[in-house]
Amino acid sequence: MTSILPHGGTLVQRIVQGEEREQLLQDSMNLSSMRINTWTISDLDLIGVGHSHHFRDS
């Protein structure tokens, strides 16, 4: 079976695993928090479920 190639470039893996993940989680404890509106929450949700994709130019 052939898979469908992503249009617009190369699909970028955005999931961090292993030691790098643990380090990023630790580093994130020192970041400031901010308030976001419902529009931004909606945008983040669309990115999270794959409706909006991040492509790297080929």
C-alpha cells in the first residue's frame, strides 16, 4: 500500500522523546505563564489534532 505524500513540503515530527523531553519539561518549570484568549485556544487545538500542519520546505 502506498501512503499519501504530504503536500507543501516535508511533514515535521514535533514530538520530543527521551532525555530531551525530560530536559524540556524541567526547563519549562522556569517559564512565565500567560493568558490566552479563546481564539488562540482554538488555533492550538486545530494544530494539536492535525488540522493545521507544520511543513518544512523541501
